[in-house]
Amino acid sequence: MKKQLLILIGILISGLSFSQCTITGKSILKVQDEETYSISPEIGQCKDCHLWTNYGKNATIIGDNKLSSIKLKANNVGRQLISVSTLTSEGMVQCSKTIEILDGKDYDNAINGASTDVKQNIYTSKNCDIEITDFKQGKFGDGIVNFFPNISNNEYKYSWTVTYSDGSIMKSSDKTPQFPYTKEKGISVVKLQIFSKNCIKDLSRSYEPIFWEHF
């Protein structure tokens, strides 16, 4: 056991070879929350030949930092970086994860809603009869989000434009469209155009990447 740990420390000092690994666990925590983080895939040569490192003063590691999983407790609002290094059959690998620690309204907004309120722009507003002022999102299925206006009216026509974090765009003319998303490729901006006989109304909403990690 001691020999393996000495080898681990020795390789860390001499330099790390980076590989494809990730740290599973939430990217946003509330103050006083505890969350378990694990290396994925589990590529370590042994159960306790890992080394977790905690950068920052906003969270603390609970338990043994040489195992493949740790528990992290959020103490203060701020940003925390954790990393794990492990000895594998191909050498030393390392991966890291940034964690946002929030509280109060900031945490609620990050988990439950978009980063900004819906923005409106009404054309020919003098005679505009469009009553829709907002739209919401709901989980339609695994990796599918459903958008719908706050007022249902089949007399309107709809044009939805979704912009993803990588810059790609998808469109739909359905009243309540469905769009795919992933944690890695979330939706950045949703724009809705509503058409009536008298006017056009534009609505838009922007989203932070962490919203889709917890949606």
C-alpha cells in the first residue's frame, strides 16, 4: 500500500499524463450541501491509489482522499475546483471539475429557471392583440425539452429558434415544440415569434450552461 502511494506521489512530482476521464457529480451546490464525486471511468489500478485535490476555500473534502470517490461539503458561496489523479496501467491520469457554490435566490434561479427574464419586443404595438407574455420549459423526455407559451391560443402562428452552446440552431413552427439537449450541448437562447392578424411579438430567454446540467 505504502509503495503504491509513494509511486503515485513520485509520478505527480515528475509530471502527469492527461487522459480521457471525467468527474461525476453536481456542478452546482447550495451552501451546506454535501455531494459525492467519483472518477469515471474507474480506471485506477487499485481502490486507494487515487489522489483528490481541493483548490479553494469554499468547500472541504470529507473522508479519505485516496479512494475513487469522495464527499464534498459546500461551506461558502464561490467557485471551487477539484481534481483527481490516479495510477493506471498506462501511467498517471488526471481530470478536474469546477463547482459553483450558490445560495438563496442565485441557487434557485440556477436550478429552476433561466439566467434572465423573458425579454419582449412588440411591433405595431398600437393594435397588437397578442396576449402571450412569457413561455416556459418542461422535460418532455430523456434529453428532450418542451417549450410552451403561458397562454394557449390556436389563432396565433409561432416561430421558435433555439441556439445551442456550440452555435448550432434548430427551428420549429409548432405551438409547443420539442428540442433535444445534453449536458454538454445545452441551449443558450430561445427566441419565439408570435404572429397575429395585427402584429408580431418577439420573446426571448437566455440560459446558463449549468441549467441543463440539472434540468
